[in-house]
Amino acid sequence: MINLPKPSANQEEYQRIFNEGMMRFPKRKENYKQYETAVKKQLGLMLDYMPVKMDYEVSSLCNFRCEMCLMSEIAENHRTQMTYADFKRSLDEQYGLVEVKLQGLGEPLLNPDFFAMVHEAVSRDLWVRTTTNGSLLHLNENYKKMIDEKIGEIQISIDGATKEVFEKIRRGADFDRIVENVSILNHYAITREEQWRTSCWMLVQKDNIHEMRALLDLAEKIGFSRVVYSLALGNWGKDNWSEINNPKDVRSAFHEEDGWELVDAGQKKGISVSFWVGNDKYRHTEDGKQLCNWLWSRAFISGDMRIVPCCVLCDANTFDLGDALDFSKEWNSKDYQELRRQHLTGEIPSMCRNCYEGSR
């Protein structure tokens, strides 16, 4: 496994929000204690606590058809927007949350209620993360709202340093528009002394791996202080995507020393460089300490309010764990317990193997 700097949130701000939430919501604090106890002692099949983190796919609509994204094969009639009412109802039930991510397969800013959802979550002392393709930041002063609504982490997907490469990968995108949009977002963040809220994320793949160094030049130009290279090309738990998104394309061309060179180059530009390693990040051990933690700590709720295991297996057609509006019941359902059992015993399901060392 590659040993390079890992991305992290602004720890001071994260801890402040975490502490305030614990003081304000005793039930959240008690839930978190139960979660910590379970993780420290022994992971089980039946859980006596609710999730501490949650991903909400606020929109499964997107204005791009990126070549590495499952969105390119999902039928139009299966694309949905999460309603504010359903989102609020879910937060009311999820008393144990400390963090939410508002994003999924789609572009979150396509949901007209996106900022109302952000406001609702922030008002509950939840740390909020989101990922955007940057194409809509110029509309309705969205770039200002992203900062003013106190989104803790705004991850901007920039999968190429040149127009040719970027638009080949992000089909339907306008590179020049996005460069301008991100520039005004970062400039506004700087004027508010909140540049730490934004980060540039490149999903490294065969078509852009040669532009990893050039991305730092672009990031400097458009005002980023943080760049994350995501080495997490996945197959969405589907066999037909294993060749389209083959992580071997990256592994054979990128080595740890390349990463440290990027870290050094970033330091010279005042840019913090880190790496998100998605493949082979888990493995089965007797104590369960290196298992995928999603099944014991968080879940993904799709735009049509279905529960799915994680942000990789985010299509309910791959694995559906039930109705998100009845989450407290489904959290310990037979299907959830069986999935936990398979991970605990090392019988890693085929849909999960892309994330497990030596399991493919």
C-alpha cells in the first residue's frame, strides 16, 4: 500500500463543530460513546447505535457524462432529486450523526434545495462536505453561498490540467468556464480568510496521469492551497466496469516516489499535496481493525431514498438495503447483518473486493 500524505479536514474547525454538537445534543454524545465502545471492543452483527456519518445523494442528475462514472449508463428515468422534506426527515431520525456528505453520482448544485439542505445540516452542528464539478458556481452567486453557508469541505473535481484532457474525461464540460468559476470561488474564499474550505481533487486515470504535475500549475493559477490526487479508480461493484476503470492502469505508471516529488513541488508553490488511496485500503484481520468501516459507522442514501452500502456501491440496482425513510429498522436488518458477517469472516462479497487487498 502506498504510504503518502492523506487528505484531512480543517481539524480545528472540525473539532469545534464536533464538540458543540456533543454539548448541544446529549443523545448524539451517548450514541457516539456506544459507537466508540463497539469499535474498540469487537465489531458485531447487531448494532446498538446509529450511524455517525452519512452520505446523501442530494441529486442523481448530472450535466456531465464522465467516462469513468456510472452516470453514463444509468437510465434517465432512474435519475432523481432528493427532496428537502425527505432530507430533513432523515436528519430528524439520524440523531447520531456528526458528519454528512451531500453528494453522490450527480452534481449537487442541480438540486434547487441544495443550500437549504446545507443550512439545515449546519444548523444542527454537523460537519458538511460536498463535491462539485464546478460548472454551476457562477449562477446565482453559488460560489459565495458555498463559502457563506459554512460548508466545511468543498471538493472540486479537476480531472485534467488542459482543455483537451479535461474535456475528454469530463464529457459535456467547458474547461474554460470551470477554470473561471473555480477562480472566483477561491478568490472569494481568500477574501473571507477561508481558503481552507476548498480543495482540488484529481481522480487519477490512464488519460490524465501524465498531467499530475501540470495540475499543480493550474491549481496555483486558480487559487487552490490544497490538491488531492485520488488513486481510487473503482468498478462501482459491477463486473463490466472492471476493465473500463482498471486500477492497474494507474498502479503500473505511478509509484510512491512520484508522489513525494509532487509533495515537494506543491510545497514550493504553497500547496498542500495529499493522496486518497481507495483500492486495497482494507484487508481481513482477526481483530477486524482493518475492515471496511462503512457497515459499522455510516451509509449512503440515494436520491430516491434507498439505503446502499457505500459511496462505491451507490446504485441501488447493485445492492439495496431498504427504505431510507425507515432507516432505524433497516440498520439491523437480516441483509445488513449478513453483509457484516461476510466481512467479519473474510467472505468478502465480489462487489466489495475492489477495495480489499488481495481479494479481487
